Amino acid sequence: MAVYSIEITRDAARALRKMPLNVVKLIRSKIDGLAADPYAANNNVKKLKGSGDYRLLVGDWRVIYTLEDERLVITVIRIAPRGGVYD
């Protein structure tokens, strides 16, 4: 199985820069694991209703991303705490 490449939007990168380093490392490791197998059952991923986006749970943080199977690309759109990510 091919490994997906990761693209991070400017908003998501800005959110990562504001976080403590230990949280950034945890989120990056989860995203890297997602790239290895985005359809693994234990990834704590859910497809969001009403859009083609997905949600990855990382503790109290939510990572919203899209998955492009034809290009093998995961685009991280947004990273935010649980309460404000869906606004």
C-alpha cells in the first residue's frame, strides 16, 4: 500500500505554531500514522456529515482533513480544540 503525502493549510500550520511542543509532536505522529494507512480501523477517524471532510481525534484536539485517493494526498485543513473546530 502506498503512503499518502501530507499537505497542511496555512490555517492549520498557524494553529500548530501556537501549541505546546509536546502537543505538536503528538498531532504530527497521529497525522503521520494516518498517512501510512488512512483507512485503518484504529485511527479514531470519522467522516463528517454534509461534507467530504474527515475528523481525526487527538486528545482534546480535532484535526479536520480531506482525503484524495487518486492523488494519494491528505490535506489538513484545520486543527482546533474540540469545541471550536466545527464552527
